[in-house]
Amino acid sequence: MDYCARCLYPANAKPTIILDEEGVCSGCRYHESRDASDVDWEERREIFEQILDEARTMAKQRGNHHDCIVPVSGGKDSHFQVWILKKKYGMNPLLVTFNHTYNAPAGVRNLENLVEKSGCDLERFTAGPDSVRRISRHMLETVGDITWHYHAGIRTYPFQVAVQRNIPLIVWGEHGFAELTGIVTLEDFVEFTKWTRKEHDMRGYEPEDLIGKGGITHHDIAPYVYPSDEEIARADIRGIYMSNFFFWNAKAQGEKMIAEWDFAPVTYERERTFNLYAKIEDHANDVHDYLKYLKFGYGRATDDASMEIRHGRMTREEGIDMVARYDANEPMTLEGYCEFLGISKQGFYDLVAPMRDPQIWEKPNGHWTAKDSVIRQPIGAREERARVSQSNDRTLAPENRHLYYNPALPPLPRGNPLLDERPLRFKTL
């Protein structure tokens, strides 16, 4: 397996990654492009302001109290998006959240905090546990993903609300696949489309494809059915990504939201990454990420360490240490999800077995073994040439102990069990 010479991504990273002639991946090149001298961030900010002005005008003409929708989970990005729109630009967003039922206590706390601090209206749809169970199990069996309904819900339900309430603009945060693997470029100014929702977020499946599978009915798929082209056109709805218009730095934005609006990271060591402030609202993320590892041989620690390396806050060697510490860990929550889905743990592994990438996995003597990993790769001249300048802001520095887990200097407890104790069970509400 080939690996990026700069970060830690393998060539089989999903959804798509490309290694150039210097061995540097498209995700690293995308990150580089944000620092390029020819990117006029002031001009992009002006374009963003024009879009907001148009949304205000349209909302006023329609007699609409809300001028945009922000899909929120309660995470760091949700806080930042709403803060920018409300505090800096005076927008009146409607917050829309899709409750997938697999909630972490920290996420519940932070979502409540976001509503309190922003003062915004919130519309929340809660998927019923029976529907979630049927869909999660079927998509685990089909594509190895128990959280398909997350992506389908948060990428669809806000558009249902926009059509119903006649709200013209939906504002997303970062374009996640661009930030991780560089699937698009800054020059694309990519906006949200039904096609990208299906192909990238929903693994090529529309909800109608699920009917009749595993007992799934029309009732189960209702929150995932995208409005018709006619409905979208009638309301003149567009979805934009804020990261196209602002220099995106998740750490800096997270720190700002901690200071401004009391966004709260967790303080316990997570099982699959050292990051304490990203994806903490998602209880099933550990199992979702473990499935990625079982299929493709890399996990959340690879994602997080690669981003730290690109920012110059972590060396390749330090990142490899993180991958070695976290990527292969079986999450303690796995048993609870197997119980919820009505399968055994062995049944879980049997379902995943045909989905393992043969470039990475082999089964000598009846046991699955990784044939390769970035932790086994030597650091040679190619990797030395690809290194980025190192920042004085080090990932595991004492001043970052509340953001990243350092065994030598763990974070201080907050005195709140929702943040200080690792939850083994999810919260439906």
C-alpha cells in the first residue's frame, strides 16, 4: 500500500484520494491551497456577504422570520457557524437538527448550550429507535455502516424544512471530504447538490432503495426523502459551505467557541482518537470509525493526526505514534450496539469480513491480519522532502491539554459527568 509522504493517509482512503508525483496526497494539496497567496479571502468573504444579503431580501419578501437554516449537531462547527451568522452578520437562522438517536451525553449538553447561547429557534426531528434499528442493521449488512441514517437525515431533513417554511438558504460548515482527502478544490466553489448527497454521504443509496429490505417501510424512510426538483426550484433553495469563504481552522474555531459560547470538549481519553473536541456529540462514531478500520485499515486517529501534521502542529513520527495507540482499538461500545441491532459480536465481524480491502487484510491461520500499515512504513528521503514547517503550537503542549489527550498531562475534569465520564450507552433524547 502506498501512503502519503506528508500525512498518514493510505492510497485506499475514502471517498477518493490521489497521490501526486511527489507522493503527496490531494488532501494535503487542498490544505496547501488554503495558504496560497492567490486565494483572496477578502473577496470570498464579500461573496459570502452578498449571498447573505440576497437571503435576507428573499426572506423579507416572503414575510419569513428566518433568513437561513443552519443544520446543527451541537458540535464545534455548529457553534461556529451560528456564531458567525448571528453575531457577525446579524442573520436570524433557524437551527435544524436531525436526532439520529445515537447521542453522546456531551453532545446533548452542547446542543442545549448552543440553543441557550445563540438564542436561536431550533427545529428537531427525532428518528424512532425501531426505524433506526432496522435501517442501521440493513446498512451494516449492505455497506458496513451503522450510521447511514445520520448522513441521510442531516443532508435531507433541512431541505424538507426549507421547502416547508420557504427558507431560501442553507449554510453548512466545512466541506468534510475536501478537508480530509481533497475531493474538490477551492476554485470549484462547490455547493450542496442532491447528487453529492447520494454519492458521497449516502453511499450511492436513495432511501427508496431500502424499502422492503430488513422490514424497512415507507414510514421508516420518510425523513430521508429529498424534496422534488420542483419543490427546490419553487423555494429557490441553495446550500453553501462556509469553508469556501473563510480560512478554515477547526482548532482555532473550537477555541473561540470555548471562549465565546462555552462549547465543551470531553475530558476522558477516547478509545479511537486523541482529539477531545471533534465528533464528541456522536456516540456511535467509535463503532462507525472502527468499521472504517476493519474495511480499509485506517481510522479516526489517522484522520486527526493527518490534519495536525498538515497544520505543522505534529510531526509524522508523533502522528504515527497516535495511529499505533488508537487505530486498531475495538471500542467498548461495540457490544451495546450489537445488542441493540440484535446480532452477536461474532456476527458483526462475520458481516464485515467480505468488505475488508484485500490490499490491506489477509487471513492466515483463520485470523484477520493487516498486511500493511503506515506505522510500518520507513521514513525516507521522500517523506523528509514533504515535511511542512513546524508550528510553535504543538498538539500535545500543556496549553492544549483540554483539546488533545496527552497521557503525560491529561485534561482537568470539568466536574460534569456528561463531559468527564466515557458513556457506554447512547442517549435517545
